[in-house]
Amino acid sequence: MSTAPFKLALVQMRVEGGHKEANVRHALDLVAQAAANGAQVIVLPEALPLGWTDPSATTEAEAIPKGYWCSALRYAAQRHAVHICSGVIERSGPDVYNAAVLISPTGEVLLHHRKLNELGIGHGLYAPGDRLQVARTPFGTFGLMICSDAFARGQVISRALGYMGADVILSPSSWAVPPGYDNQVDPYGRLWLDNYGPVARDFRLWIAGVSNVGRISAGPWQGHECIGCSLVVGPDSKPVVNGPYGVGAETILYTEIAPVPRPARGDDWEELWKH
């Protein structure tokens, strides 16, 4: 399949836990800004518009694709003629999911992912997902994961997306540190480089993780700080974008993405047998 380079925007936005209306307005303003600056694919953080593990999920989670937040994303994608990827707190029957979507410029939900490798402290709030998908677009084949999906044992989730043909993996995230964390002593981000890099190299693909900023005001990580550091790793395993660190480090980051040709993949049984 032929693919075209594109401009990617990483919206490292401030999220106020439980403040749905304010977060929606703010996110849509930033989407408009990114689109005006030429972005063709725009990625927002995890767990919008409520914030990760915020207790409001039990009453404010919404359906996909017809809930308030997903409908707003679909409208924005059509209005600005862009692809939008975002975290969504989803309600489906009795269950709440930490989900994400990728929406086309026509407002179609191309991908709908429910987080598989949720941290233990999120298990009481979010039900687990049960599948992976990829979507073919004019910019290549996209896969979707969420935050700690990236460090599932053996990087099994991101590697599965590689085997499914992903050229680009988008990962809405919410990266947080405990109160008093000293970024000068222990610079944040090694975990993500260690898990994004090998997969990007082995499958010749791009991985983009986008985190919010702001203090977590409720839930099991109350008092922790989301600190950005949004990251894009290229097919050579090297970081090409590193967002700023800090509870107030809101910004929009841009980079050009050019999917690279890859040979067909498959484990060579003869080589495995030798070892």
C-alpha cells in the first residue's frame, strides 16, 4: 500500500480531573490550533475528558461513538479535515473502559481500543479490553494502544500491532510521578524509551506517546503529578520528539512522520530451531 508523509501534532494538554466540560472546551481549542498549524494527525492524552482513574468515571463515562466527547471529536475531525486520536472514558452496559479512538477526517471511528494492560490501581474502575486492531489510511497503517499497554510483558501488545502491519502506533497516555519527584536526579522517560525503542527498531515503525499535564486531584493516585514528556520514537529506535517535563508544561509538539517500507515479517523456523 502506498503511504504519504504527514504532520503529527502531540497535544500535551492540562487535564483537570472530573471537569468534563472545561476539558472538552480546552481540548477542542487545542485541536483547532494544531490543525491551523498544518497538523494532519492530532493525538490527545489518555482518559479524556475526565482524567485517569478519576472517580467521576463511574457516573460520567459515555458511549462510543455517540457519547458527548466522542461526538465532539468526530465533529472536530470533520470541521478541520484531520485525523484525531484521543483517550475516552467509555461506558458500555454496566462496564467502564479506559478506551481510545482514532477518527477519520469524515468523522468515522476507524479504531476503538480498550486498554489491555491497566495498572493494578485501575482495575477497580476499568474493565479490561479483549482485542487489538489496525486501520489503513492514506498515511499508512495505524495501531492504537494506551499508556502501560506499552510495557506489557515482552512488549506483546505493541509487537502484536507490528505483526498486524502497523506503520505508526499512537498511544494516548497519562504519565505521572509521585509528590516530590526530582527530575534532575532521575530524568523521567527511560521506561518509555526502553519499551518503544526495541519495537520501533524491530518492526521499522513509529511510536507516539502523548501525556497530559496537571495534578491528579482524586482517586488512588491523588497528589501525583502528570508531567508530559510526550515522546515520538522513529524506526531507528531513536527519539525524534521529547516533550517538556512539568506539571505546567502544556504545549503542542509537531513532527513529520514518513512511514518506511518494511519487508514481510515472520519468524524463521529454521533459525529458531538452531537456537
